[in-house]
Amino acid sequence: MSKAEKLYQERLQRYTTAMECGKPDKVPITFPLGEWVVKYTDTTIQEAYYNFDRTTEITCEIIRDLDFDLMYSALNLWWPPMFNAIGSKLYKFPGIHLEENSQYQYIEEENMKPEDYDEFIDNPTEWLANKFLPRINEEFANPGSYRATAALIKSVAAFAMANDKSAKASEKLAKEFGVVPYGTGMTKAPFDTLGDALRGMKGILLDLRRRPEKILAACEAIIPHNIAYAMITAAGDTTLPCFAPLHRGAYPFLSMEQWEKYYWPSLKAVIEGLWARGKRMFFFAEGNWTPYLEKIAELPDKSIVFVIDATDAKKTKEVLGGRFCLYGGVPTTLLTYGTPEEVKDCVKRVIDELACDGGFVLAPGGVVMSDAKRENIFAMIEAGREYGVY
């Protein structure tokens, strides 16, 4: 076994122990890869998005001498050629629609109409294939046409290429640097599936007032789809948790009453369905989830990794600590606007408050943006190693 392979096993064990709410030898530390890396190279964000090989080179260059356990996110979260091949209307990418050093943008529209609810509820997969895809992709406007068929072939080829390059990059990072990925696979809360790409924010807010029973029925129909999607995108892996960006669940997007009725039951069902298959959810609780902690505590022990962003950390430790692995603790704003000294003080405080009895991973609480400072990222990692020893 090589030195890097041995390091990988040590780091994986450290992470696994934390997910089991145990106390490893050290607090696991996450390195937040993202567009912020690009500004310290001679590369543009456009090139990082489109050139997978260059992205891998950049990643290797910056992590070579860093001592961390897990890697979160990617430079090219969405590989643009996959979407360009089908004329996607959902995203704008740097270099074509935007300035070459801009982050990508998501274009939110009402892609599912109120009159579509019944057909969607009856068969979500059929509706997505026949109605949704033609609406969000210009090349699929006429399903079954030569143009649509050619675009489908191109997009499938691009998707296969992206998956292959991503897998090879992960293998390289593991074999050469001992880097462990934070998770495998992706899913969403059914309410978010409905409220993000389908109905959109305006649509889902109107539906809460005008057709609430349709929301409940649609979320129920989405549950098995989201469980299956998680396992398929994880290729069946059950060692690492499945990423779930919980967009509309943060307080006060919904009232407590609305959250308990429309958001939580179907999300809970997805989590329990995954856990029955041995798969944890990476519960990416962006924003403030403090009012919902007691409901989240109803979940099966160890079935999630709970990410602390703007949620009250002390309250989270009090309610969820010892039952679920806690992850985060470092505000993303601090990594952008703070100093290395302030970051180190924050890390020491977070470890004292959240990591004392294990079950904790040190990381930024949310998505690290492109304006984060390299010296602050490095300070977080250095302080984590200095203070995070049991």
C-alpha cells in the first residue's frame, strides 16, 4: 500500500467514525474547492468550467501540500458542454452568456404549469420526459425529430464523458494525495424538486394558497423518484452520504405550520427510505434551520450529516449532538471578509463548542464563493489541525 493509499484509508476512517458520532483521532477537516481557486492561477473560470483536465491540474496544484481529509464541491459543478449540446435554458455559463470570470447563473422559470399537476402526479417520469425536457431544452422542442434525436445522442455522450473524467479525477486525487470525497450521489427534498426547476418560487408560493392539495400529492409522488435518483447517482455506494441541497426549507421561507405540513413529511420519507438502504443524507441545511431542530431529531440516529450554516450552533449541538454527525461551523462570510487570525479564533471556538465528544467535521457552513481569500481557507485548515486533536 502506497503512502497516499494509506493516508486515504486513515482519512476515510476518520470521517466514518465522525459520521457514526464517534471520536476519531482528529477532527476531520474539509477543503472547500470552488471558483475562488481560479483567481490564484493564470486560468479563467470559463476555462475551468469547460476544460476538465485543466480543472484537475489546478486542483492538484493547490492541494499538494495541504493537510485535510475531505474535499467538498468542484470547480466545474456543471460541465457546460452537456447543457450546450441540448440548448439548455436553465443555465448561463461564463464565456458564452457571461463574462469569462463570472460564476454560472441558474435561470428560474415556471417550467411546470398549474394545469400540469394531475399528469405529473399520475406519472412524474413520463411527464418529465415528454413535457419538461422539451420546455427547458431548445433542441428537444420537437421530440422524436432528427434534431432532437441528434441532440439526445450528443448530450448522452457528453454526460458519459463528464462522468468518466470526474471518476478519473477522483481516482487521481485519492491515489496521489489521499483525498476522500465528502459524499456520493445527489437528491433533493420533494418540495424543492417541485419548487426549484418545476414550479419556481413564484409558482410554489401561489400553490401554497391556491392548490395546497396538489403540492401534497406531487411531493408524495416524487418520494420514490428522489430515493432512486440518490442511489443511482451514487452508483449504489453506501459508505459516503448523499448530497441534498435543501433550498426552500430554511426559516422563514415557510412558516412553521407550512414547513411541518408541506416540506418535512416527504423529506423525512426520502431520508428514511435512503437509510433503509444504508445510505445517509448529507443534509445541506443552508440558511437558518433552528426552529426545526426538534423535528429533525425525530429522524433515525446517524441517518444524516447535518450541515450548520446560519443555524444556531449551540442549539444544534444540544438537540442533535450525539445522534447525528454535525458538519460546518465556519461562516462563509468570514472566509471572504475576515482575516486569518479571525478565522483561527473561530475554528478554536467551534471545536470547543461542537467537537468536544466527537461526531463533528470542520468545514465552511455553506457554499464558499469566488471572492473567498486563499489565506483564510489555509488558516481554517491549519487551525483545524492545531486545535482538532482528541
